[in-house]
Amino acid sequence: MSQARSPSPETPETAASETEAIETESGAELEAFLPASSQAQAPEQASMERMQLAKQGPPPLTGLRTGRLVMVERRGVEVLFTGERTARRAEIESDVDHDVIQEAFENGDRVLCEPDEEGNPIVVGVVRSRKPDTLKISARKVEIEGDEELLVRSGKSALRLREDGDVELIGSRISAASRGLFRLVGRMLRLN
């Protein structure tokens, strides 16, 4: 048969010793349950945690961002965004010409990126912030049109085309050469 225990009278000393026993038991259980503090961790474990965080990669891109091109490949680029230490891999939008991206890389221009559905960057354009030293236009066909006049000038030489059909070529020394027939056609020809 079981005997019922009668409650023992509590004294302040017995209550304090019981509380200490409970605290030490629960403290041991908590220490076994919780990981050790970061100060007590071994250096190897801390470096492993840093490597795992690095493997997770940067957070997803949110909103439009600009960055500098670090590397350009046919299928994509690597962009270093402001405030980040490592470059991110980015795809090039199908509407953006790869030659424009290559030229931006060579000139050191910034690119504009927007995030896709997963937060990965996509290059959608080039940001030009300075006047180029050389402007190169390369296309299958180039058309320049002026309603009244077109003037091409460099130093003391110029070529002027007017809407009434006048063509004026000015220079300190003008030379023309032809590998084939060189024709001058006009109603009047005046030399000197």
C-alpha cells in the first residue's frame, strides 16, 4: 500500500535549496538543448558557419539597381552593384544588344538592372553619364537628316549640305582619289 506524504513544513532555507536544485537541473537541460555561445565556439565551427552563409549568396535583388560590369560573356554578365563586395551573375534582356553591353564594358559605363520573379538581376540597359571621347556609330545603314542644313565640322574643315541643294566643302587642303573613273559633271566647271 502506498503511503501519502504529508507536506513538510517549508522553511526559507529548504525553499532556497530546492530552487537552486531546480535551476541547476533546468540550466543543464537548457545547455544541452541550446548551442554553445558564440564566444565558446571553436574557430573552425565559426568559419564553417561563415562559409555556409557565403554559399547562400546575396539577398534577392529588389527594385532597379545600377552597377559596373566586371565580366561580359555571350550568355550573361557579372555586375558589381554599389554597396556589395562580390559581383553577381546577371542575364541580358533579349531586347538589349550584346554589342551595346560590350561597349559599355569597354567604356566603364554603368548598367541598369531589374529583378526577375526570383530576385535575380537582369540587365535592361546602359547608363551613360559622361560625354564620350569618341562616338562610334556602327549599323547596317546610317541615315542623318537635317530639315534645313547639315553641317559636319572638325577644326578648319567643314562639309555643309543645304536644303536648296547647295553642297559646300571647305578645307585648307582638299584631296580626292578614285580607284576607278573619277567624274565631275556639271553645266559649268570653273577651276581657280
